[in-house]
Amino acid sequence: MGLMKVYSGSEVLALALQERLEEAGVETTKKDNIQSARLGGFGQSDLAVEVFIQETDFAKANPVIEEFRMSL
């Protein structure tokens, strides 16, 4: 078992997906590379916020992720 990245992009969209997944009962982890870069003293212009879920939750999360992608 491990973490699986399900989104990488803007912070606003990452938070929206994270909220939808958690409403569906899927625990998420967010990695904010932009904030980490800023605290480290260097900038980063990439869309670098990532959302992860447990691999075992993929079957439950996939419909939510697909609906989210279709709504973009």
C-alpha cells in the first residue's frame, strides 16, 4: 500500500478536489511545493500543488476524480 498522486496543478483546484474526495470518505494528502520552495528561499513557477490518496481507496475515489475532471 502506498500513496497515489491523483492531481497536480493549481492550489485552488487542488483544494476543490481534496474537498470532494473527503466528502466521499476518501482521505487525502496535499503536498504544496510552491510553499516549500518559498520557505526554502527560491521561487517556483510551476503548478506544483499535488493531491495524493491511498492506493486502496482508488476504486472509491475514481468516480469523484473523473467527475471533477469533466467539470473543468
